[in-house]
Amino acid sequence: MTESRVGETVLVTGGTGYLAGWVIAGLLERGYRVRTTVRSLDKAEQVRRAVGEQAGGTAAGTIDFAVADLLTDDGWDEALSGVRYVLHTASPMPFDSTADLVTTARAGTRRVLGAAARAGVARAVFTSSGVAADTGDPDTPATETTWTAPSGTPARAYPDSKILAERDAWELAAKTGLELTAVLPTFMQGPTLGASNRPGTSEVVRRLLTREIPAVPNIGWNVVDVRDVAELHILAMTSPAAAGERFLGSGTFLWYRQIAGILRENLPDRAAKVPTRTLPDIVFKLLARRNPQMAMLRPELGRRRLADSSKAGTRLGWRPRPAERTIIDTATALISRAPGRRGD
């Protein structure tokens, strides 16, 4: 059983990440010491500036940095030295077409959690994904009792990377006695911290605002706020009820056209470029033949995914904000950071 010990050190992997920035800020606001991993110390100031937007410059100045890469053993034991909790949020993103997503995610999980076990941390929280609990039935919501089978196809490399990495995490925990909790977020939106931090899945809203896509495909997501997912990680880190458990972090399902509608209705002047036409499925399929990212989304055409995060609410008191608010906040943050625009 673990309990909150403010002042103890928490390691957050992948400090430049979309989720990691909010996790680090939340920990600092609660009085924890934070160490985070980066692949190069050149990124340290970038992380401090980003986190400082939320937690304040003084708090951000206390962040400790450790150089470690998911694909090498170097640095991980040192990164975990003296750490009480580890939040493993780092994972390759599907936007990097050059990355071997499955290999990187699985190897990184084994390295991070193996080092955590050797260091004797009180608990590790692993960031999985809602795709790892998919039921395959649009009318049956995903729950923590569902374990998705990997597809083994190149187009589904990102979902497979999350599915297989979570399986590896639980297998390693069982072998080593590491106390583990998994958080399974669905489609994260919300503001980024820092103009140069990786935008993650908020790219969806940015591409709508800039009209990089001329029409919206018949695709939708279960939208959850990145800030709420960060909060769920921190709750899962210390709650006795979270030990050995999986927690879905989900919000409301929105079709791409609904996201576009929210932007146009709530930000009429700033969202004037947002497309309103629907891209026919046949056109999407043709384009997907040459575009790896579109090929990855092809199975999602017309598919409604539902997820039940009531367990996180009941056991941990987690309450996500409305998805519409998240979309508006995402767009407002992106607009304020756009070249030539003043912040709000």
C-alpha cells in the first residue's frame, strides 16, 4: 500500500511530451520533487519554460533532468536512483513515420520498469491507451476488463505498440513484484505547455484551424482532456485503491465533423477556415494508399468507439471536464501560439 508523501521524488519519463508536461506541472503544484528524462540536456530549458507556464518559473527551476533513451540501457538506473514513484508516459508517437513504434515502446517499457523494480520504487504508473481495452463492438463500451488482441499489421503499428507494451508491463510486474497501475487514456486533446513541446494529438485541431485538410473524414474519437489524464496519473500514483489496477481515462465520443462544428460555433472569427464538407469514405481510402497516417486511420472510418471510465470516478474520484470545453481550450491555445498572433 502506498500513501502520498509530498517532497518525495517522482520520475516522469519523456519530459518533452504532450502529457508529461502537464503531469510534471501537477506534481510540482502538489509539492513533489520531479526528475524527468530527456534524450539530451539541450531539451532541459525547453521543458522548464513549458512547465513554468502552469507551475511557475520558480517551481519549474527545481526540475531535475536525467539523460536516458528508450532504446538504450544507459542512464536508466541512475535516473531511478532515490525515486519513490515513476510515471512512464514516454512512448513513440504515430506521427513519426520513421520510428519502429512496437520495438521502441516495448523495449522502453522493459527498460524503465526493470530499472524501477531494481530501484525498489513504491509504485509505477504506466501510460497505456484506450485501444488496449477495445471491445471491437461499437455498442459495447470498453472497460478495464477487456484486453485487445494486437493486429500484427503495419497500418496498426501504433495501437499494437500500446497493446503489447502494456502486456509487457504487467508481465514484468508479476515477475519482479513491482507495484503497477496502468492508465488507459482515449483520444487526448487540450492545450500544450510551451510552444515547442510536442503537440501530440492536438494536431487534429490545428489541421482543422489551418485547413490543412479540405474536408472532414467520417472518423471520430472518444475525447479526453490531457489535463484530466495528467490528474488521473497523479491519483493513480498514490491511491491505495489503484494498486494493481487498470483505469480508463475517457470522455465523450465526437465525430470529426462535430469537432469542426464546435470550433465554428464557439470561435467564429478564428475558426473561419475550418472545413464543413465531409470527405467521402471512398476518397479517404484512395488517399490512404499513399499516406501512412491515413492508412492507420482507415479502420476507424464510420466506427464509433465507446469507453466507460466510471471505475476511475468511483475508486479515485476522477472527474473529466466536458469535451466541448477541451476542444475550445485546445484551439484557443493553438491560436495564441500561431506565428504573428498575440496570446489571449
